[in-house]
Amino acid sequence: MDIFSAIKNRRSSRTFIEKKISQEMLEKLIYYASLAPSPKNRQPWKAILLQDSYKDEFVTFSFACIESLKKQERRFGSLEISLNAMKEADSLFIIYNPFWEESPSEEKTRWQECDLQAIGAMVENLILSATACDIGSLWINDFRFIKKEIQDWLVLREDIIAIVALGYMPSLPFSKRRKSIQDILEVRQKKQ
């Protein structure tokens, strides 16, 4: 699949079929993800791959966190929907920034902002590579409602930036309406 087809066919999949993604394929996907650009070639990303019973334990733990939030009458966005997708997915990549610091200096804050952009590019490479291999993906961000609990469960000090669920899809989800070019692009040119 060429890059334009991968971009056009990429969808957020919330349903997956029970079919294993090979370890070789997962390593291939993370390799292509790692080719993303980053300021000063910092490559500010690391990934934890959760599979099989470890993934299941993670999802069960996360559902328990939601129950705790419900009892406290606290919000959790669409995390329950995302957890159902994670439950069906074959594999989860937990993407985090190994350079993250809790109370950074002003200069390091600028670097952390740059790191976020780079990690976004890395995640985009991951999901486009998955699409090119007919593997569905879901870029999950509403884990942030229980991020501290997840960090503690994973024994991870660094900042989790994204979770990506991967698995084979039963069918290609429908395409959602996108903004028009006119809604996105403002052209500024010098008048002659």
C-alpha cells in the first residue's frame, strides 16, 4: 500500500477480531514508527508492548479504576469505550517519554513541548504502518483520567503520552467527515 492510500484508509478501529499479530510484525511496526522526525534527533520515545494475559490484567485494572471514579462521581470521558476496544485488541503499545521530568526548568519545558510533537509523529508512523499492513489501530488519549494509576501499575515514572491498540479489524470502519481544504488552509502571498 502506498503512503497516500495508507493515509486515506487509516481509521480509528474500536472493534477487532481474534487474530494474533506476529511478534515479527509488531517489531516491524515499531521500527517504522521509530523513523519519525524529532528535534535534534532526540528520538524521545519508548514503548511498552502489552500482550496476552498481561494486556488482559492491564485492562481489568483500568476498568477497576473507572469503577473507583464512578463511586467518587468523577468524570472519565469515553475511557470505558476505549477500554472495551483495548480488551478486544491483540496488542497495546504504551508510548512514553524517557526524558520527561516532573518539574523541569524553562529550557527543559521547551524540550518537552518539542518531544510531544516528535512522539505525535512517531505514533502517526505507527498507525500508518499498521494500516499499510491491514492492521487496525486506535490512538487512545482518554487514559489520562487514570494516568497516575496506570503509571503506578506499570511501575513507570516517565510521562505516558499515548496508548495505541492494535489488532485485525472485522471490516474497515466508515470514514468520518473531514474538514474541507478551505476550512483548513489560509494562503498568504505577497501581491505583485
